[in-house]
Amino acid sequence: MHTFALIADDIMDGSLVRRGKPAWHTRCDVGLSAVNDAILLENINWTLLKKYFHSTKYYEKLLFLIQDTALVTILGQSLDTRFSIDGDYSRFTRTTYDTIVKYKTSLYSFYTPVAIAMILVSNALRLRRSLI
């Protein structure tokens, strides 16, 4: 999810570099096919989730968590892009900045991995208790 979001963000922002290296879409052998690459990366999430967790009791919890995370990340990106496009920063406030950071990156970077771990551990503990 992280790589998908970064590729999409670089395309939308017109970024030329990402972490000191050429942004994926700026490579002459990639170009706008990077849009497809980003979509492919996002969809790999669903394929891997289904492959490894579809037969578990917590598949639905993981599915909903990742779907919600993807939606919130896209909404944060949208808010960021809207301010970049119109260039009117007079309405840009600390609250706006905090909202963009919260929804665009921090949810999938920090909250979601911990929430996934909690779901997995919670179910592992329930399984262990039922075996005792």
C-alpha cells in the first residue's frame, strides 16, 4: 500500500525525485504507465490478503481494516492535491495540515500495521485458550 501511495503521490505532485532517486514515473522506460503500476500494486494487497487469510476467522476484519485504510489514505491525498492545484493557501491551516498528515500517511504507516498485529494476536490468543 505504501509504494502504491508514493507512486500515485509523485505523479499527482509532479515530483521528479523520491528519496534522492528519480521518481518512478520520470524514468524514460516507465512514464505514465506508472499509473497502471500504482493500480497494480494497490490490487496486489487484495490478492495477498485473499491468498493468505481468506480461510481464517479474521479475514473479514483484515479486509475491512485495509479497505478503510485505503479509502482514508485516498481522501488525505485528495485534500493534499486540492490545495496544491488551486494554490490558494489562505485557507490552509494547522488543522488542515494535521488532517492531511493523519489521513494521507500516518494511518497506513503506523496505525494499520499495529491494528493488523492486534487482530492476529487476538485471534492467536483465542485459539490458544480454546486448545487448553
